[in-house]
Amino acid sequence: MILHPPAKINIGLSIVGKRPDGFHNIETVFYPITLSDSLSVETTETGAVCQLVFLCDGIELPNNDNLCCRAYNLLDIDYQLPPVKIHLHKAIPVGAGLGGGSSDAAYTLLALNNLFQLKLSGEELTRYASYIGSDCAFFLQDKPAFGTGKGDILETLSLSLAEYQILLVKPPVFVSTSDAYASVTPQKVKQHLPELLQAPISEWRHTVFNDFEASVFKKFPEIGHIKAKLYQEGAVYASMSGSGSSVFGIFDKQTDDVAKLFPDCFVWSNS
């Protein structure tokens, strides 16, 4: 079974409070993009030496604690799964604020549920996903959604950027999510994102913000320079995704030449 776990971008991200469990409450809009990894999950022979074989190529992962393996181990506790081989081809940059690891884990849950006919409901899959990562549940539905709580309480939105070109730029910089959260002061929002996003995209620049940007741009000015450059080249809206380090620009025209301005970065476009 081969699946293609997609990336996401965050359109607006507000840190609204610190939780007793040490996490933060946020408000954000998750939007799926077509940049994706490739995930293969297949059974191996009964009695295999290894219960789980995990192979990865493409972009190198930072450690061996891959979320695909965590997803398998979670289900294995309750369902004693047969041995499997998971092969992940990594195309979504790591540490980029694009949710690639969470997406891989969510799609592993979907694959195992289908492969072994576990008949898990959407609610049950969401419960497993919540153990893996705060944004993991979003990828089970893979539709634009307003995320609250830790990002795990989702409300589907009617939002389409299909008529626009999205240009994504990730510099060779790693931003620690924990450090990013430590550098922001939570505050309540004056107006919720679903209301703000009803305005024309050209107005989002003045109303839709990512709370991580101020501290991240201060520490890594090159990320802020990318955002400024995207606006300079005609983006109607630009923002850092998640806690960084990727930045996306939304254009109402083709931007083939803009990608050439970032020769040392990972660049992707939906066109």
C-alpha cells in the first residue's frame, strides 16, 4: 500500500494561553498543500526476525525516533499487529513548520487500519493521533481547518487557494519548536481567524499574523528577509509556517522567476 502524506501551512497562528499540561493553546488555520512524502506499508512474513522494519530515503531524518514507528507501536499495543515493512521517501523538509512528521504518522495509522481491517472509526483514529502530535489529527481529514486547543480541536473551513500560486521557501536553518514557544507571550485574540480570512487575501497582510515571527526573525533574520522578499516580488500574502523555518507566499500570478532568488534554499511551488 502506497500513500502520499501531504504537508501543511499555517495561515495565522496565535498563542492564546499556557496549559496546565505544559502545552499551549493556539488558534491557527491549517491548510494542506500538495508537497508530499511517499509512504509504503506492507506485510512481511509471519515469524520475521523484526516485527517492524523501517526504511527511509530522500531527506535525512534527524534521529531514529520516527513517528511512523510510533504510530505502528501504538496500534500494536492494542491489536498485536503482524510484522510490517515501512518505507518512507522523505520529500517534505524536516524542522520546517510543515507538519511532515505528523502527516507521515497519520497516514501510517490510516494504512494500518486499512491493511489489517481494524475498522477504527475516525474518532478512534483521532485519539491515537493525539498521542503522537498536536497537529497529527489534522492530517486524518486533510482539509482546511481551524485548529484550537493544542491544535487538535478542528473545525473544517470552506477555504480554497486553488486559484493562487503558493511558493514555499525554506532556508538551511533549524528552528527549535520548544525555543520558539519559550520566546512568545500568550495573549487572547481580538478576532478569530475564520472571521479574518473572510476578507480579501490582499487584506490578510494587515490582520493575519504568526505570533512566532517576531522572536524567530530576531534570532534568524534571514527568515524575515525571505518574507520581505516575497512581498517585494508581488505576494498578496506571506507568512512563516508554524514555528518555522519555512516561509510561504501566496501570489495571484505565476512566479517562476521568484524561485531563482533563493538559490541556497529548498523551494517548492504548487504550479
